Amino acid sequence: MKRRALMSVSDKSGILEFARELVKMDVEILSTGGTRKHLEDNGVPTTAVDEVTGFPEILGGRVKTLHPLIHGGLLAKHDDSEHQQQMNDNGIAPIEFVCVNLYPFRETISKPDVTVEDAIENIDIGGPTMLRSAAKNHAYVTVIVDSGDYEAVLTELREQQTTSPELRRKLAAKVFRHTAAYDAYISNYLTELTEEQYPEQLTLTYELSQALRYGENPHQKAAFYKSALGSDFSIAHATQLHGKELSYNNIQDANAALQIIKEFTMPASVAVKHMNPCGVGTGETLAQSFKKAYEADSTSIFGGIVALNREVDLETAEQLSQIFLEIVIAPSFTKEALEELGKKKNIRLLTVPFETKRRDKWNTVTVEGGLLVQEPDTFGYGDADIRVVTERQPTEQELEALKLGWSVVKHVKSNAIVVCDGSMTLGVGAGQMNRVGAAAIALEQAADKAQGAAMASDAFFPMADTVEAAAKAGIKAIIQPGGSKKDQESIDAANAHGIAMVFTGVRHFKH
């Protein structure tokens, strides 16, 4: 019996060459719709699926391949005598090759003006059914969902007239990954429409972006996957203009830098080391902001990641080029800035679209055996119900410093303390087991600059010791969530030292 292949693809790349080679091997091509027209128009003979089934395409194309004469040919075991007898009795011929793509559901829902009706019409039914049938029966059927696999199939056919069991299983596994991801896009889209907050099953899908040389340490294997529908304002969707590929730690640090730079509308620069900000600066110009970010901690910035929220000009680029940096991220670079920074072989230059509307709805963190899911912490200074709880009111200058400190401290690992003035950080205490320890680190780094500065804390003070340390260093204003049973002790200490204290009512734990 003549060998047969079933083809129905939206991705036409390579399909003509693949089909022509199969025809040369005396394989009959079954096809439908646009794929059949494309093949016929280019001289590849085909047989229409409805000629095989004897049943016309109906319901606007919703039903065309869902027929026993097709699926019997896909699912029959070639070495099972009972299957063979039933095929003979019902006039079913086996299908040895399946080459199918799915309706572009993901691409459809990515459109900003997509309607629910359009999305629903782009849910493929026949395609996944054919793919799953062929993949289930991969002991006998070669199934291809990726045009990049055509040549591997042809190579084996040329060499041995058939495909190997190993290749068929590899292709079948790819099919099930593909249909699982496809179904995940559909389920997530419909779940969002129904506003189901915590569905009984959470289906997530990611695409391989790159294999990494190693993970956090050289003895750990690692890879980077991206969400096809994730935030455009992300490292996953960044464009790299220069430098070697990103490492695992680069990606983590770069993501942290982007989350912080989101907080600012005026020209700002953020320097990050080990996922904590080591320096943040703002200014009238980008160059001014970077100068302050550098001066905030000129030691820790070495080998760090810098994110900037304006196009990098030559003046800023010349400052950046004076120190060793792993990555510089910005909306864009002028030609002159790119030439200047491009002189440094190892620096990575990335651009991301700062004016994007799409943001990730959830943050996820893996734990052994499970996944934690939460909303991103988007609560900012403008959202807070600012309440002055001390006798002294903060000055306008102090309020500016408190605003900057509160914007930064939410991105510092808890326990977190940030000392700053109105335009830059002066000291950062991160990841300590107690709050007074974090304050000691931040105040020591700020040194004499703490005189008259502001302090921000990610969570409330359980006792007055942090306020006492701040007063001793010369801090004049403090911003914190409040909410401790001992709030009054901290308020009394602030009053005793003439410190203005502001409560926000919301904490910013970051683990």
C-alpha cells in the first residue's frame, strides 16, 4: 500500500521542499485548505482530505479532519492483526507521516485589540487531535510540528527508507510539549476572562530562550526560559546590542535593576550588585543621575549592573566607560554612546521598551515540591496613606528624601534600611537578621552624609533601638510602615531627638 503523509501547516517555511522530497520517495500527500493550495500552486501533487473521507469540510472549516478514515489511519498499530483487519473492513489506509501546525492562538491573543470571538475561533481542535493521535502512535507514525525537524526526517529516510524509533519518540515528545503549551495559553486566557483568582490547577508555559554556561555557580547546570506572553519590559524580552551572552547571575541582577528603575519618572540611574541596589541617583540629566548613583557606593558598583531610564548619551556613556560594569540597560543608546561603550569588549548593552503597557500579573517563586504565586509589589509612595506621627513635620526637602528612600527600600532584601537625601542613596543595609543590624550597615556606609538625611525601613520598628541609632548618626526624618505594638516607643524616641517620622501603613518585605 502506498505510503501517505498528512500535511496542514500555518508555517509554510520549508514545507515545499519537504513535500517534494516525500513525493520523490513515492509518498502520497493528503492535505487541506491553504496548505493544499500552496502545494498545488507550486507543483506538488496532493489528495484532498475530503476525497479520502467522502465528507465535505463543514461549519466554516471547524470540521474537516475529524473522521475515522483519518484518525484510524493515524492510530492503527501496523503490526496488530486485529487492527489491520478492522482497517481493511472499513477501507482505512495507514498514514505514516503527519506534518501539522496549529491555529495561531497565542499570536491572536497578543494583539492589543483582540476580541473574545476572534480568540475563540483561533482555538484549534482538529490540529491538536491529529498531532496527539500521531504522537501517541509514534511507534509507527512520524509526527512533525516544527519545520526545523524536516531535514532530520529526510536524512533518515534517505539513509534507511524509514525513520528510527529514537527520532519518532523525540518528535512525539516535542508534539506533546507543544500541545501542552498550546492548551496552557488557552486555559490561562479563559481563566483570566472568568476572573478565577486561584484555579485548582495552574498551568504555566515557558519557551527556551538560551542554555546558560552554568547557574549561580559553575557546578550547577542552568537555562533561561521566557514567557511568550510575559512583560515586554523585562530581561526576557530585552534586545542585546553588544557583549557576550548573559549569565544566570547577570539575568537575576538585571531583573532586579529593572524592577527598581520602574519606580522613577525623572532621569534616574540604578546600580545593582547581587540583586540589591548599591547606588541610586536622580538628577536633571541622565549624566547627573549616574554620577550620584556612582558616588553612592563607588566600591560596590564595580562589576555591577546599571539600569537607566533615559536614552544614554555620550556624556553618560563616557562616565559609564570609566568603570568595569557587567551590564548597562536603557531604553536606547545614541550612536555616539554605543560607539563609546562598544570599545569595551565584555560589557553587555541591553535595551528594553520602557513605554510598554504589558506587565506580568503574577510573581512566582519555586520551592522544593511547589510554587509560590503572588501579585507583584506595585505599592508605591503615591499609593501610601502618608501619616506624620511625630511632633515635628518633615520639611519639603525631607519629604523628597523620604519618597526616594521608600521607592528604593522595597527592592532591598529584608531586613532593609536605606539612608538617602532627596536625590541619591547614601547607605544601604540589606538582608540582615535584625533591623538594627541593617541600620548599622546603612549608617556606617553613609558616614558623615547621614547628618540631616532621611532613613527608610521596609517594615516597622519592633523597638526604639533603630531610631536611637538613626538619631546618633544625625538622621532627621524616617519613613516606615508602622504597625508594631511598640510604635509609641519609636515615636517617643523620634520626638525626643527632633526626628520627623512618617507611617505608610504598608510594609515591603522582600525575601
